[in-house]
Amino acid sequence: MALDLDATDRRILTVLQKNGRITNAELSEAVNLSPSACHRRVQRLEEEGYIAGYVALLDARRMGRMTTVFVEITLQSQAEDLLDAFEREVAKVPDLLECHLMAGTADYLLKLMAEDTEDFARIHRQFLSRLPGVRQMQSSFALRTVVKTTALAV
């Protein structure tokens, strides 16, 4: 799929990943295209699903969420109905940023943001401990974020 992208499409995507609020005029100048050609390309990239959406990235510290927690979850079985039930319920956890079905020792890896360890204890008590089919859960607290990006290599 990404093979359909030419160098100009890739430059557009690279710039938009860094600044999604850039004006079309600024974008067209940055990628050396006319504004109308640039606008058409961005529309095509959106329509073809290369651009999934636009968001505001909040500063977790300013929002009072200073603690990143990764939780490995192993289920009692890999039965499809249990996986479905787990995924349905984990999607309701309000502090959850990501949930990945994994290959390896754990079945799922969750990423959550909490105010502190006490807040995570609340999240664990109210939500995580009630998830269906959980056999084992292991939580790891990030000490410091070394690299963080939302930008994919294009």
C-alpha cells in the first residue's frame, strides 16, 4: 500500500505528522507544490486512508497524568469468546491509551496514564481487576520516557 506513495506524498505526510495544523499554503511551500495541487494530494491521502485523522496531543504532565504504566495480562484461555469479552471490557477502561494483543508470554499489553501510584491502584481496583478471564497481571511503571513520538517513518 505505501508503495503507492511518491516522494511528494511522503514529504506531505512527514510535514503533517509534525504539524497537523499547518495551513495548505505553508504545506505547499514546504513540499514545493502549488497550493491547489497540494490540497488535492492531501484530500487523496485522506480519502485513501493514509491520513486517519487529526488530533490535538495533550501534555500528560499538564493534565496531571505523570505516571505511565504498562500492564501485561495473561488470560485463562485463548477461547474466542473470552478474547472478545476481554476486548469489549478493556475498551471501557477510561485511563487506557493502548491495548495490544500480543504474541509471547502475555496475551495483552496495556498502556495507561495515571496521576500517581495511588491513582493506578484505583484504576486497578475499579477496572483492571474486573476484566473477564484474567489469570495473571503484571504492572511495570515507567521511570522516564526516553523517546516518544506519534510520527511513522515515511
